[in-house]
Amino acid sequence: MTGLTERCLGKSGMKSKKTIFNILFLLLVFGLTMYYVFHGEDMEALSEYLKQSNAWYWLAGTVLVVLFILSESVIIHYMMRSVGQPTILTHCFLYSFVGFFFSAITPSATGGQPAQLYFMKKDKLSMSVSTLILMIVTITYKAVLVVIGLVVVIFRPKTIMKYLEPVLGWCYLGVALNVFCVAFMMILVFHPTLAENILLGLVRIFGKITHFKKEKKLVLKIESAMERYRSVADYLRKNKRVIVNVFLITFVQRVMWFLITYLIYLSFSLHGVDGFTITTLQGMISVSVDMLPLPGGMGISENLFLRIFRPICGKELVLPVMIVSRGISYYTQLIISAVMTGAAYFIITDSAASQRRWNGD
């Protein structure tokens, strides 16, 4: 028992250190981003531009942020019900807030799903089913970006490309990384045996080159993970209608988030460019930064926004538009999700503890 306790405390300590590292890294990137954005700027003029804007559009943008997060909750609830897993919709709301918070503070959004699984486990949901559902959510989430990115780079609409010209390299990199990611996940899903052989082969080659001591343990983990991927493949084959519905909901979800930029554009009494163009350009920024190892694409998102939207908003207004747009779409989302993540700890953890006491555990 003592040994088990020590191991649990050790794992808890490692998780705490990783969380502290992620927060420190987030603060570092945030500080550098703030320096880049505000260095040499006229803060008094910036303040005046912000005061003159229409805050009702800001409120509408904040509402879209909340709807964007809750859309994932609807997807999780819908898919859980489709496989016979009873879920509480309000708890699904909390899973989504938790996922977006940890995704926002970790490089490449890697922390979201493990945190969601933690709370799903507290709710006594099947870990294999929960992993399956969250993996499908990830695939469709990135698949929407792939569709948007490929449509733009293949058909190259003139109204869009003329604004993307200064950052085309980032756009191509983002599309390539997202296509690779989705393709790799689809291989895992539809050809799990091939994927397993590739992964095991790479581990064995790495082990021979580096004399990796934990090769056998890693092989066992891969084999266990591949069992879950096989269940994903079975689910996708048997529930094509569900997957199509999830993709459509996800597409609407993403468009709502991209639309925030257009609302902020209007809040500064700008009307020269249509909503479709601005929404698509914001979508291409997301395509470009989604796979980069930065929390929330911080730093590079601001850079791309300023370069793309300067001819649209003008030299004087591009910075205030970017500050409000990014402030609502990312930083407001981060704050709301952080508050709701705290609520999740009390609501779900206390609920689980009460259930254990009721059962006499």
C-alpha cells in the first residue's frame, strides 16, 4: 500500500510540475506577444480608438465564444447518446470548458483531451468510449480546417489571395501540417494494423539506435492504444450518419468563431470588405497556426492578423481591431474556460465524492 501511495504521489507531482511548466511557458509567450504588439505604439491614440468602437458588437462576439465552446458539448452529448452512454448535458458543458482551457495553455493544444478524460472518469463514463468520442471530435475539428485550407489553396479566390499574399508560406505550412495530422489519424482509424506496424517499427529502430530502456513498456502502451483505435474504426464504419452530422455541427462551430473577427471589424465602423472574406481570412489564420507548438497560437496569430488585415482595416485601426478580436476569441475564451474549469472541479469532483459516500465506498 505504501509503495502504491508513493507511486501515486510521484505521478501527481509530475503532473503538477508539467502544469507549472505549461503556465510559465504560457506567461513567457504572453509577455513576448504583448511586447511585440504594443512596443512603440501610441497607447493614448489606441485608447481613443477603443473608446469610439461599438461595444455591442464585442458583446455579440463574447456570446459567439460561449456558443463555440458549448457546440462541442452538444457534439459530445450527441455522440455519447448514440453509443448508449447516458450523459448529463450540463456536465458535457463542463467537459468542453475544461478541454478548451487546457488546450489554450498547452503547446499544440495537447492538454485538452487528457483533462476532459479525467473529468469523464470522475463521472463514471467508460474511458474507452470517452477516448473514442474525443478522438472523433478531434478528427472532425481538424478536418474542417483541412477543408477550408484546401479549398482556398486549390481554388485560390482572388479576393482572398490578395490579402494572404504576405503570409502564403505560413498558410501552406498550416495546410500541410493539418492534412498530415488528419491523414495520420485516419490511417490509425481505418488501417490500425498498418499504423501499429509503423509505430512499433519506429520504436524498435529508435530502441536499437539509442538503447532505449523502456522499449518493451512503450510497445505495450502502443498495442493497448491500438485497441482503442480499432474501436474508433468500427464506430465510424457503423455510424456514418452520425459522423456527417458531427462534421456539419463542427463546421458551424468553427465558422461562429471565425465570425467574431467580422463583428469586431464592424464595431469600428468599417464596411469596405464583406463578411465572407473576413471570416475566411480568419479561418486561414487558424489553419496556419493550429498545429504550431505555441499555446493558442499566441504570438504568430497576432503577427499574421496584423499582416493580413492591415490593408483591410488601415494602418491606424488594424491594431485595435486585432486587440479586440484576439482578446475576445482567445483571451476571453481562456478566462471563461478557466472559471468554468474551477467550477468543474467543485461540481464533478464533489458529485463523484458524494456518490462514493452514498455507495459506502
